[in-house]
Amino acid sequence: MDPFAHPFEHLIVTREGPVAEVRLNRPGARNALSRALMLELTDFARAVRRRTDVLAVILTGSDTYFSAGADLAERAAQGPQTLLE
């Protein structure tokens, strides 16, 4: 997968020379880290680590906030869980 051509749903990925910028893109949830967003971040990291033409990755949020943290609404909808899940 080319991480710069892949259409991510919750990430905006740009590149300037050897520097990639990954912007969290869930403004309605203040960029809360949902399972889908975390999977996209993982996919991006796995794809970009194989490249020799990317030397740095900047992870950023919106202009007013980075991330609200874990998506607690999504977690609550999943029901009770233990810390090991």
C-alpha cells in the first residue's frame, strides 16, 4: 500500500520531501481515538516504515486541539471490558 495515495477515512496524509504529516481527522469527535482511527494509524505506520524516502513523520491534530483521547462513547457502546481486552 502506498500510504500517500491511500484514501484514509480518519487521517489526512501529506508529504513534503522526506517529511510526512499525518493529521487526525475526526473533528466531530475532537479527534478521539476510535478503533477505526487507530487501525488507520497502524496501517500508515506499517506502510511508511518500509520506505527509505521518508525520514520523519509529524503527527498532528486540528488547529484547536490534538485529540480528546480514547473514544469513550465507542468504548461504552461495546459493553463492559477488562483492562486486558
